[in-house]
Amino acid sequence: MASINNRMLMGCDEQLLRELDSGVLLHGDVIKPFQTMCDTAARDGLNITVASGYRSFARQLAIWNDKVRGVRPVLNDSGHPLDLATLADHDKVMAILRWSALPGCSRHHWGTDIDVWDAAAVASDYRLQLVPGEYAGTGPFSRLSEWLQEHAAGFGFIRPYAIDRGGVAPEPWHLSYLPVARLFEEKLDTAFLYKVLDNDRLELRDAVLANLDTIMARFVLPGMT
């Protein structure tokens, strides 16, 4: 594999990416093990489908800024929209980080991480929400979640946000291909992120930079393995 540069780390260099059959971009070394896992799951009646793969810095920046500006909702732990106007900047940052990564901090930048669901479990017009309730109890993707818990590691995939550590909310749909993702993880540190986030296009930049050590410890590093 080619060496990893800072632009790859922050989602600004796509030279290592390849297109999956669905048109989703993934790191080239992730596609074969992912397809092998999907083929195995299909024999158990599951149709593992990608909702999101590679996500660029520009895309993550737009998502972040839209949430700050109220274009996209920011949810509380119960899944209900928050009124950001009532919060101090520090609290706004922490609320958004519960569900959305800062640009430069998302594992989706690397092409190693994917959000998945089971297309065989729902009607073709099903409106995917990517909320924990879909993957637990009587949710339509609970069987997928159980299958991944048992089998994903055998194909090299982990779920970095399976447990609520008080940072990123649980994401049972989020898979990371560990053999490649760990190579990116090793290069991620506070100094790098400070340079990336000291950006006048980033909404709430001052509050982000003032709390970067906390953000690293609470929202970035807990997802690392």
C-alpha cells in the first residue's frame, strides 16, 4: 500500500480509493474483504448494503457547518432535536460531536469505514434512519447486528462505536476495516488536528480549538483501537 500522507488522513486525497459496485468509494484494500463478508452474509439471508463509505473533508465540513447553522438538526441522546440557540458555544460543540465528527476527525475520511444496513430486512421504499433502535430488539436490522457481532471480526472488521463511552453515541451500523484503519490511526494526533481545524471556514472554530484536548480524549481517541 502507498504511504499515507496528511491529505489522505484528512479526506483530501482520493488516490487510494476505489469504487465499490454500488458506486461507494472505499480504500482499495477494503473492497475484497468487505465483498467476501457480504457474500458470506448473503448465504445467511442478509443483504449487507452500504449507506455511507468514504466521506471527504469538504463533505464533513458542510455537515458540521449545516448543524451549527441549524440547517440540519442536532439531536439529544433520545433522538429529539435540540435548540442550539439556547446553548453556549462549548455545549454546542459537544452536542454536535455526539452524532457528527469534526472535519479531519472522521474515520470515513480514510475509506476504511462504512455504515451498513440490511436491504433484505425491509421493503424497497424503506426510509433508512441509522438510529440505534433499528439495530436492536425488534428493529429491522437487529439480526444484522447480531450477525456482525459474531462474524465481522473474522473478516477484519470492528465496530469502533459499539459501546457508549460518553463521547460518540453508539453506532451499531459503523464498521471499520482494522488492518488498514490502524495505519491511519497511528498518524492522528492533536498537533495535526489543530492545524486542520484552525480554519476560518469551520463554524465554532474558537470553541473547537479551545477544547481540542477534551475532544481528542472524549470523541476521537475512544474510537481508536
